[in-house]
Amino acid sequence: MLRQWHRPVDPSCPEVDEFKCTLLNDPISEHAPVDDIIENWERKHLQICKRCREYAAANIDIE
């Protein structure tokens, strides 16, 4: 089984909170692959958010 690095975003980051609240409160999300959407957004967000990059570096893990 191939293991991958997991770099979590900072749960207290306002942009992360806003994105997840907006996505999860959208009725269309009931029919969408929400986990994939969140994972892809987090990957892109880590490229632009210094706060989340620092959090990810301190909390990196292998899945």
C-alpha cells in the first residue's frame, strides 16, 4: 500500500473555516464528493497561506 504525506491546514485559519462552512452548508454538497473537493482546495490553499504552511510543517503525518 502506498503511503502519502498528509499536510493538514490550520483549523483556526479564517479562510479554511469560511471555505468549509460555505461548502458544507450548500445543499448541492450532499450530492458531491466533498472529501475530494476539500482535499484539493487544501492542497491549493497551502501554496498561498503562510499560516497554514507553518501549521502543516509542524503537524505533518503519513497516511
